[in-house]
Amino acid sequence: MTVLLTILLSLLVTVGCRKNEQPPSQNLDLQLVADNFVSPVVLLESPDSTHRLFVVDQVGKVWILDASGKRLLRPFIDISSKIVPLVSGYDERGLLGMAFHPDFKTNGKFYLFYTAPPPTASPSRDSSTAQPTIWNNMSRVSEFQVSAANPNQALLNSERIILEELHPQSNNNGGTIAFGPDGYLYISIGDGGNQNDIGPGHEKDWYHANAGGNGQDIEANLMGDILRIDINGSGNNQNYSIPPSNPFVGTAGRDEIYAYGFRNPYRFSFDKGDMQSLYVADVGQSLYEEINRVVKGGNYGWNVREGTYCFNAADETKTLTTCPDRDTFNNLLLDPVIEMRHLTNPAGGETVAIVGGFVYRGQDIPDLDGWYIFGGLSASARSPEGQIFLTSPSSSISDWPFQKITFASYSNNIGYWLKGFGQDLRGEIYILASKSFGPSSNSGKVFKLVVTGGSNA
């Protein structure tokens, strides 16, 4: 099925049933769940009926909140010895993602995405600059096993490396992993870092008006892509197999790629509702941030475009007047469903970086059913002014209106750097935040989205 036909068919069905077309009338607030983290970036519930919440801390530790909300004294797993050394002031590397195997209750398997030190072998030759690429880190997805003797402890030595991708710079790592409704593991990897998708480690692509880049290349590497693999299979000396329906199976392009044209798809999620749509937030360069509703084989434009605008790799602060609307494979460059101005946009900015969230499918806030909750790292580059937004997904493929949530206990922003979102199996949503811009101090907190009346920090 072509990408265009997939989109047209999706327009025939309402995107996730929701009870209200208007913004929720209930007053929303943030309830403190747990604190004393460094830089919490992911929260998820284990699919085993224990009602435990697992909090991923960027510095390399995963913590458990038991069914009563109590944080256990010992981390579930500590891989801090396996990640690259982090810069305390600001760093996009570290432990970035976690996913439980759908059969975790019986097999005890789970997966982590982290940035490991690069190999010590000689640097490779970069095809776009003819200069050696000195790799900064290795994006790695690994499988681990829970201890049979203690379900609250994982076995560090059980690691089985699933997938690795060399990464030339320290930023734009992506880092989300999640099992889709089809049972396959989805992985987001950024374009390699630096800026504008150019420099050592960034391939030449088909669009010669801009230098670079990995976002539009689908053959040389896996950067700038959403991947989809079958974790239960193996083959070709790999600890995974390729879903036969992946878009580039049997044709040009790496078989692992599900969608491409991304800069830094830091966070994505699947809607738990009827459509189970995939929403990917892509952090922009200097002018625009975006959220995409992603379909198989879709090209989301980077670095031909940033948002809906023609990107200029020679000067990222100015757009080009024209650019192609299709790539060399005749695939349309797909528009985001939400476009937000970056803080440095001359027209006035809204956030330092967009942070993808979840569609609310819980029971505690009925008016919020079907609304997509997302946010911005901060409305300031100098102080913690994270913001939370909501939008109502529609059958339109682009330009969804959104609005900021004002919480009862906070004024214009939440007063923290927004690091991520979480969702439990009931569909309730959590906000992960810190007073520190980088992975330092112990000011990291986990909040739950509630109606007015919950206790707050």
C-alpha cells in the first residue's frame, strides 16, 4: 500500500473516539508522586498485574514505585557503568528509553535504549566530507532479564545487545522504544547531531540544495528514522528479524526503517484508543518544532523542511523560498499535525524544544478522554519554565490547534524543565520534570495529571 493511500484511508476513520470536542471543563493540576530523581525521562507500568511504575533516570538507573506509590530503596537496574560519561550542565545522552516485552509477565524480558561509548577502532571515512568521523557514542538497544529470585531486581549480566548504531555527535539521539499494537518494537534514532544535519557522520542525500543529511538518507545508516523490528526473531547475524511488511523490504532502503525524515524524534507514543495512532514529536533546529502522526513509509521532511517550511542548511535562521514536495523515491514530504515556533524564531517563540506525550485514555478525568497531552522543555532558555499543552486529534493530517494548560497550583508554567511524560496501563498520564537543565542534582520529580484537589509539591 502506498503512503498516500494509507493516509487517505486513515482520513475515513475518526482518529480515536473522544467524548468531548471542547477543551476539558475540569480544572487540572499536578499531583506529586515521587521525587529525588536526577533527570527522569520515562515512566511506564509493567504489564504483569503488579501495578508497579518504573521510572527511567537518564543517569543510568531505573527505579520502581510499588503499588502503594512507595519508591523502592534499590534501583531495578543500574547501567551507569555502561553509558558514556554525561555532562552535568546539559546532555542529551544517557539512558533514554525502556520497554517491557508484551509477554513480560511470563518471560521477564525488557529492553533499554542507551548511549554507550563508541568502539575504539579507527574512525570511518565520511562520504559527505571525505573527513574521518570520530564517533561520539553508540546508540544501543539491549535486552535484559528479571531475576527469577527477586522480581524487583534485574540481572545486569543478562544483557543481550539487539541493535547498535554509531552516532557522530552528542546530541539528537532520539531514544524512545515501545512495542506497537502489532507486537513489533519501534525505535527512534536522531539524525546524528551537530546542527542542520550536516558535518562528519552525516551522509549526502538526494537534495543538493542543502548539505547533508541522514534524515533523508535511507540506505547508509539508521539515523533520522523510526525503526520497526521483530524482537522475537533473528537472522543475518542479528538478534532480531525484519517484519515482512516494513516499507523497504525488497527495495532500496534499510529494511529496519519504518518512517524517516526526522531530526530528533526524542519522544513518541501509541494511542491506546481505537486507531492506535503513532505520534512522534520531532525537536526542531532554530525555527520550528513539530509533532507528526506517523504512517508506514512516511517521509517527514528533515532536512528539506523544518515543520512546513523550506529549511536552509546554510543559514538555519532563514527559510528558503521553495523546496521539493516529494523525495527521490516519489514519496510526499508529509506535514506535521502540530507546528510550534522554536524560542529563537524571529516571529516569537514558544519553547526551547518540544516534548511528545500521550493521548489520555484514563478514567480519572473523563473530559480529557481522547486529548493528546504534550509539552515544551521550557519557555525560556535560561530558567525552568516547562509548559504542558493539549490538542484534540482529528482526521485532518495537519495544523491541529493546541492550547496551553494552566494548572491550579501553578501560574504561567510548571516551574520545572519538562523532561518527559509517562502513562500507566489505565491510561493516566504523568509528567517528569527537574529543576536542573542537565543531568545533575536530585531535583527530579514525577507528577500525575489530576483534577483540582490533589496534593502538590
